[in-house]
Amino acid sequence: MRNRKSHFVEEALANRRAYEWAKKQSVGLREFAHDFMSLQPNAYARFEEPKQVLSGEWLACAVDLMPPYSSPRVDIISWVGTIPKDLLRPALCPEYVIYPQKLSSWIDPAWVPPPVTTITESPKVIKKLQDPKESMLAKKWATTKPRLIEDRFSNGLGFKPWPKEGPNIYSVKLDAGFRAHLENLGSGHWAAIKIGNHKEMGHG
């Protein structure tokens, strides 16, 4: 089924089950489900075909590794969905809820940047940000600084070590063209020591 996943008849069987449920709810939901599924691609839209035919084709694909739209395995259709009552106990089918986590929470070993709780600006940076010609740069920094404190892993910050300028120096992205360099002072405290465009910052 590689590169042909939407042709797998299992999608038709899943939509058929959903459609059967929708028909029992209300006319509006039934009509919506029918229209919605009819517009879906390939096997998704085949939900109204006879269940025996769909199940037989599923068997041809899953058991005999045949391509989509192959002749159904009518000889074993009756086995599909046949489950002994003893195996239908909910206790045998536990449910799990999986919550998204940052990769750094479970990959070991993993490099994790130091915490960022406060950021001060060096006199050099303050002087540059106060220059009327650098008003746009000042706005970019004003936006980036609280983001870095709130979540140093935030997408788009590109917070990373910058060993070219020292072991405790890190770089953060303001936007596609500007960056700032910060010195780790320890205990979550940082100082912005340099700010400017990529060329000025030595990023090429």
C-alpha cells in the first residue's frame, strides 16, 4: 500500500461504520456525513458499497497482499469481525491517553539549554537600542526577550550556544535577519551583550 494509502479499503470500512452511527442520530447529521464522506478521495468514498464486498477486499489486501480493488476473499469473509464473547471484556482492552511532550523530557542524553529567568542589557546593547536609527531592531528585541524568558524552547528562537565568543555565550534569533548574543551569568540570569544583523553577529 506504499504511496497508495488512501486506496486501502479499510478506510471505506471505517467510514461505513461512522456513517451507520450518523444515520441513527439525526437527519441533518446523516446528510452531512454522507456529503462529507462522498467528497473524500478514493477508498474513503466507497462507504456505501456492500459490507461483504469491502470486507472481502480487505482480506485480499491484508492476507494475500493483493493491490486495492482485487477480487474479495469470499471464502473467509465470515471470519472478519468475529470475536469470541470472552474476549470482548473491556478489561482486556485498556485505553491509554498520550500527551505531547518536549523531546528533551524523555530523550537521554539530551542537551538542554540553561534556564532563562531574567535578562539585562549591557551598556553597549542599551546604547544601540536607544539609537533612533535602530527603532525596528529595538521592537524586535522587545518581542523576543519575553518569549525567551517564557519558553526558551519556543519555535523560531533558535536558542543555542555560540562558542565562537566564549563558553557561556548563547545566540537567539530575533527574526530571519537579526540575532542577539547573551552571556549566561548563572542561576537563570543572563545579559544581552551584542545585538545586530547576521553579518554583524558573525552568522554569515
